[in-house]
Amino acid sequence: MSILSFILLLPLLGAGLIALWPREQRVAIRAIALATTSLSMLLAVWAFAGFTGAAEGLGGFKYVHRVAWVDALGIHYLVGADGINIGLILMAAIVSFAAVCVSHSIEERFKEFHFLMLLMITGILGAFMSIDLFFFYFFHELALIPTFIMIGVWGRGEQRQYATYKMTLYLTLGALVALAGLVLLYIQSGAKTFDLVALSQQLEAQPLRPESQSLIFGLLLVGFGILVSLWPFHSWAPIGYGAAPTATAMLHAGVLKKFGIYGLIRVAVPLLPQGAQAWAHLLGWLCLGNILYCGWVAMRQKDLNQLIGHSSVAHMGFVFLGIASMSLIGLSGAILVMIAHGFLAALCFALSGYLWDQKKTLEMEQYGGLLRQTPFVGALLVMAMMAGCGLPGFANFAGEVTVLFGAWDSLSGVVVGTAWGALVIGALYALRAVRRLLHGPIGAQSEAMSDLPHYWAKLPYVLLVGCLLIFGIFPGLLTEKIRGSMDGVVATMEKGLQQDVILLANDTPEWSQLED
């Protein structure tokens, strides 16, 4: 059995144990959740450290594990890792452990919450490591359903039910549109398999017509785009994260939200290069809606969770910009931003959850002087906001700069210039939040605030900040792994575009026929 299967099955085993455990034994339930996610995280670190490149003869994937399921339809349990997803698997495992660490504040239905959270973690990990399209989609849905339940039952605020329904409608619509694109890709390819490696080989030998590629890519872009909150389908995200319990917001905004972008990079771009090229410039303009509009809205927010939520949507604009560049540097930068933002979003929502647990409000004007009252939490907030600004030394800087350089030669100068200028907007709302929360006179809610009490309570926060710093100072730890696999994606994409030129040439009547 592959190490990836152990990483995946440990949280599922924990969910099964919790389902059978007496609900009164809260300590044991929490111990099971912490033990399974910590072991999964350690295995993910081991797999990441041991990943040295593509495995020959396995489509560029390592740690492959295949189990036949429905042979007639070509469906297999099939997991594997390459440079594109090995960093995402690591990030997902670390954020999952951190989310379990901060879930101690749940009071009602403690057992049910931890069961659903481990089920959600299983789905998240499975979605990123599956290289069979059926299970790729299935695991995402497995993670999505607990999200709706956790927000509806354990959510907070007066708009909790409204946020749940809106999030459910948007994400269900996005999932269905994406499913239509995946089914159409399966049918049109003629490969009769959901295996991504076999599907890629089939489409490389017999590529789809450009109009078919454009249609399927459009469906995948809209479907996956809704799941990632691509503007103008973004309005579910800030309100959903604002109403979600802390651990759920960390997992969804930090990790599960990246599924749509990962799907575009893993499936749509390499398998449908002509379709990707046809939509690239429109995507470049749409991502400015994320970067500019959501950044402006974030500047107006008085609630910390709403600011973080709109900031999260704005950051996704840089990922879409990297995809729109259709270049090696831009696509590699998109993956860097995904990983960095996963750690950052989890850290921000963990900190806002800590404030909520103590004071039951996130209105920034009611705080102030928090850095004097809680120096550790205050320092973490400063670092989180600086990372969100793209400050050098944090992983976000490496990703965003790489994306912008990748887009420079591919997209309109107006698009790239606007994206560069939008970085100022991010600095404005982040610095204003730091001023309101941490400096000035001590506010009513800052009085009697207590700092994180002991090392165990500080562990998840330090872990997330440490990852941002490690990958910010040493981005080569990620880029060296990403480049090997991304070279293959770009080569496949360029070959597909060359085949498009050949097809057009073959379809063009000869001059002699035209003269006749």
C-alpha cells in the first residue's frame, strides 16, 4: 500500500472510531482526532521530503496505489503524487492538524463535529491525491457535504442559515457544471477510462477538435471557478466563512477552496490546451474582478472575518492570473500561491476564531491596543497581515511575484499593470486592520483579553507561521519539485497547440482547388 493511502485512510479511520465511541468521552474523542491527523501530517512531511522527482513508467507520478473498482467504466481507486500536488497534500495535512487543534472550543455535539471534520479532511486529502477523475470528484463531494452541515449546525451569527443556503446553492451549482464538463470530456475522449494518465495519452494521440475543447474548458472554468469564488461568482465565500466555525473556515478557505484551481491545472489546461488558450484572455480580465473589486470591498469591512474572507477571494485572483498566463513560470507561481494562501487563510481564521471565542465579536473598532494585552496573538496577527500584503520573506511573496512575471509576456499590459497596482490595495486594508486591532488606546473588548496560555495552545499557530516563513525564505523547496512536473504540463500543452495548427492546415483547401 502506498504512503498516500495511509495519509488518506488515517483520518477516515479516526472518523470511524469516533462514530463508535461514547459521546460522553470528549477527551478520548479529541485524542483520536489529534492522533490520526498528526500521524497523517507526519507521513505527508515524510512523503514530501522523500519526493525527488517523477517515477518512470507511471505517468510522472510517485507513491502510486491502484485498486480496480468498476472495470467496465474504467474507474479505479488510483492515487499518486507529482510536483503539482505533493506540496498541496503537505499543506492540506498540516492545516488539517492545525484545525483539529483549535476545535476544542466546540461545546455542543462534540462527537458529531469531530466526526464530520475528519470526514471532511479525508475528502480533502483524497481530492488532491486522486489521479482518477471519478474519485477526484467523489472525494471533493465527500468533503463538501460536511461543510454545509457544520456551518448550519455550529455556525455563528444571525446570518448563519442564510450563509449555509447560499453557500450550498452556489457550490452545488459549481459542482454540477464541473461534473458536466468532466463527463463530456470522458465521452468525447473515447478513452473509456477515468485514469488521468491513460486519458492524457489518448488525447495526446487523438486530440479533440478546438470547438469541443473550448466548450469543455468553458464548463470546467465556470464550474471550478464557482468553487474557487472566481468573480463574479464570489459572493458566497465571505459570508460563508464569516458564519463558519473556526476549524471549518480554516479547512474550506485554506484547503478545499483550492480544489477548483487544482482541477484546472491538473485536468483542463494539459488535456484541453486549445480550449485553455481560447479562454485565457477572458480569464485574465475576470481575475481583475477578484483582485480589484474584492480588494476594494475588503477595505470597507469593519468585521475581521469579512475582511479576511474578501481578502481570501482577492488572493485567488493571482492564482487565476497565473493560469491565464499559460506559461511555465505563471502556472508554477499559481501553485505556490495556492500553497502559501492555504497556510495564510488557515492562520487568519484561527486567529479570528481565538478572538471570537473570548469576546464573541469581531468588530475591529471594539478592539484596539491588542498588541499590549496579548503580545503573542498580536505578533501573529501582524505577521499574518504582512504575509497577506506579499511581504518578502513570506511564501505569498514568492508566489505572487512569480505569477506576475509569468503573466508579463503572455497577457495584456493593462491586465498585468493593474494586478501589480492592486498590491497596494492589499497593503491598505491589511495595515488598517493592524492599526485598528493592535495599536492605539485599549478598546472595550481588548480589556481583560488573555494571551494563548501554554505551548500546546500555541503549536498550531506557530506551525502555520513557520510554514509561511520556511517556504518564503526557501521557495526552492517547492519550486524544484513543481518544475519537473510542470515542464511536462507545458510540453503537453504546447504539443496540443501545435497539433491544432496542423489540423487547421489540413482543413484548409489547397490553393489549386481554390483556383479551380
